[in-house]
Amino acid sequence: MKCHIIAEDSKVLAKENKILLMGTPNVGKSVFFSALTNVHVISSNYTGTTVSYMEGTYQVGETQYTLIDVPGTYSLAATSVAEEVAIRFMCSNPVAVLFVLNAADLEGSIKLALEVMEYNIPIVFALNLMDVSERKGFAINVKLLEQELGAPVIPTIAVKGKGLDEITKTFAQLLGGERPALSERSCSSCSGCAGCGVTAGNDGLEYWERARQIVRKVVSRTDAQPNFLDRLGDALLRPWPGLPLALLILLVSLGIVVGGGKALRAVLLLPLVNQGIVPFFERVITPLNLPPVLHNILIGNYGVLRISFEWILALVMPYVLLFQVQFALLEDSGVLPRIAVMFDSLMRKLGVQGGSLIHIFLGFGCAVPAIIGTRTATTHKERLMVTAMVCFAIPCISQTGALISLLSAYSVWLLLATALTGAVIFVTVALVLGKFLKGNVDPLILEVPNLLVPEPRAYFKKLWVRIKQFLVEAEGPMLIAVFIAAIIAETGILAGLAELLKPVVSGWLGLPEGAVMSLILGIIRREMSVAPLLSLNLNPLQMYVGAVVSLLYLPCLSVFGIIAKEFNARTAVVITVCTTFTALLVGGLMNHLVLFVQSIF
């Protein structure tokens, strides 16, 4: 059983036995999809995670159906890409719809449900987030809600698996009989247009009024009082104490990643590599009496069986692991969107929405999903700005971990100086692009999910998927970089390149000739531009310059590819040239500036 993200495809639209999974953003559709299809997918707790759709096999009785996770929308007015995709699926003759209602915010869900019901397609409602609704003091009369909607309503808590079996049983009953005939207002004559006219002439006010009437009938208040999470969630949306709390959360998260990564590296991974793994391979390779070049490629100073463990396992992995632990926690708890709201005014001064912080934070994990995530930006200008800002000055977690290991061994002040340099470049890029790129940036519109404690099973499932994704997508290119490093170091190519690039590397940047290895390997993976600096015995100034160049250096090959795919090859080339020029320019300027100041004092 496979599941994959795909672009809109007429073959999928033409499939028989489709069941559409629909609902508003942040209602937990991806959790339903994962559970009902037994496919592990990532569900994020902020708006705009899934622009494209997902499909999987859903077994109902003896029949297999294709379950399609349609992008979350707030309406079917065809005013966005997600809404257009949703309408096209509604027009593709599905056999049924599983519509996920938000029990904690029922009115907006029912408004969209009324629009979906206009298509006269058999529907089952999953009333999700029942635990959050009860916590907020809402009591919902499920039987009365069924009567008002004229369709089955199943109370669910998807992350705990409650109500999912009942949904499948209800579909078995619903689809066991004859399918209701489509009315003239449905899509029986649809030819695949962007909008079918079902809601033509209706501005949505009738749906909102009807939704309010239903909510007034079926929802009542209890005497439940807001708990600590509710009060904290509200506080994080106000300037005071929200802003200090947001800063504290970010600092604590950073401290866990940095401190925990260093501890894990020093206590466990370095001893494991230096006292266990590398000596083991030395004992295996040395008795073979291989030719010197081959021996050095395998186990020499740049040997694959040495450097691959020292760089990838001991240098990069602890920070990647802890970053994913923290980032998944901020996502699933609902903290991340609140931080975006808190910093909206600051980001607005840079020319982008506060919601763009979500993509920027994601860029600290990897630039590729961050750039893909910019699809949810409401304007092309903002999308291009965020992509460039990530490429210029946001290091991926692998690179961040390498920089932390590299600089903290010298001085925490070098680490702070490098971070400050990156921040200045980040702000500069935003201001320059905001001034010269044509277009507008829309105001922030972001649905803030409920603040909650992540359900352990769903949280660890997401964490495992992301770590596995890193191992699959990043480890291969890093091993290639290590192999290239061994080849060019042991065959004399490095010496030739060092001589060729000496005016830039030694004359302008003030680095030893061996630093050319960083420039070469950084093309493959950004963090690989940091690792070679560890063995060069650099002084503090050289270490700072090397770190700045690495931080601002060109995007790695995978990032170049995704920029070309999401925008075009010209944009990818321009960003690559500009980041490389900026890295060398700023690194050289810092080198000569510090030398000039030292000569004075």
C-alpha cells in the first residue's frame, strides 16, 4: 500500500470509487487519512500544510476505495488554488465524502459543509476534536446535529483513534445500497472547470446564517472553566505577556538543541566513533595491504570509513535529531502559529507576513520543504522573498549543528558574531527584495489552532517519518561528498585546486589553502562546507570567516533543483550566483576589516 503526493492529475479525477476526505484546515484530516489508509503521513498543526492532495486505499467491507485527502479550505468559492482543486474533485463524480467537522469551532465547519452538501453526494460527518470542545465548555447534541445536517455524525478524537471504526461501519452501510441520483445543481455535467457554479450568485451569507442557526440549536455551554492550556494559548496571542513568552520558548528550544546536541556528541557519539567504529575499520583494512591511495581513500585522514562517521554521525546527527524533536513539538502543540502572530508586525517591516516565519523555521530543518511550503503564500512576491531569505541566511539544521560544533570549541562569541552576521544579511536581503521586486504582500490571515499537548503516538509517528526522511534524502548526498573529499585529497586534485583558487581562498578570505575543500563540498551539501574546517587548525579570525562563508554559501544541489522546479532555472541560477558572491564578499570584507582594526590597536 503506497501513498504519494502528486500534482493535480486527470487520471486521479477519472478514478472510480473515490471517497473525498474534506474539511477546514487544522481539523485533523491528515490524521484520519493516515489511520484509515494505514499510511504514515505528516500532519501539521498550522494552515497551509497541504496544497496538493494525497491518495491511499481505504478498505470498506469487501470493497476497496480510493481515499483522497483534499486540501483544507474555508469555502468552495474558487478564490484560491486549494479551493479550485477541491471543487474539481467534487466535480469528479466521487461516491461519497467524509467531512471532518471541528467540534471546537463548529460554525465555520458547518458553513463549509453546507456548501459541500449542495453537490448531493453521500456524506458522513466526523465530529472531531471532541476532547478540545469539552475542555472549552461546549456540549454538542450529536443526534440533533444529525437531524439538522441530514447525514450520519460520528463523534471522534482522531489522534487517539476514537470513532474511526464507527466511520468505516457507517460507510459500509451507506455505500451498501444504491447511490442517490445527482440533482441538477451538482456536477453531473461538469467538464472539469475551475468552478461549477454551484454557489454562483451566493456570497456565502446564507451559508453563514444557516450555520449559526444550527450551532445555536445543537451547542450549549457547560460550567467547565478554561484550563491552563487555554489560558496559555490566549496569552500567547497578546503582546503582553505573549511576546516575552514566545521569546522564552524560542530560547529554551534553541538551548535544548544546542546544549543537548553538544552533550550527545561529546558523551556518546564522539567516543563511539573515535574509540569504537574507526578503530574497528582500521583493524579490518590495515592487514589487507591495499595500495596506498586506496588505503587512504578508505581509512586515511579524509577516508570514507573515517570521515563519514566523524562528520555525519558525530557532527550532524545529534543536532538534526533534537531539532526535529523540538520542531514537531512546536507544530503539534499549536505554539508555532502563535509565534507567527506575535512577530507579524516585525516581519511586516521586512516586507513579508508573520506567517512566513513558519516557512523560515522550517528552513532551519531543511530549505527544500521550506521552499515547497511557500506555495501557500498569497502573492508571488512574498513567495520569492521568503525563498531568497531562506537561501541566503537560514542554515539547515545539519549546517547549524556543524557550525555550533566548529565555533563553540573556540568561543561562544564567535558563534554569536556569526549568528549576528547572518541576521544582518537576512534583514538586508528582505529589505532589498521588498523594495525592488514588483507586487504586493497581503495581510496575515492565519487560523490559530487550539493549544494542546501532542498525542504521543501521533507525535512520535511524525518524528520518525521526518528522521527517516532525513536519512533517506540527506545521508546519500553527504556520503557522496565524503567520497569526493577522499578522492580529491588523496589523488592530488586538492593541491591543484588550492593553487588555482589561492587568490580567493588565501588572499581575499585569509584562509589556508586546504579550505578550498569547503567550497567544493558545499556545492553538494551545505553542511559539508563546514566539516573540512575542523581539521585545518584555524585561528579565531579564520574560523569566523570560514563560518560566515559557509553560512552564506550557495544552496546545495537539492535546493537548486527545487528552486528551478518551483520557479524556473533562471531564478535558481540568479539565487546561486548571488549567494555565492555574497558569501565571498562578506567573508573577505570581515577578514580585512578585522585585520585593519587589529593593525590600529
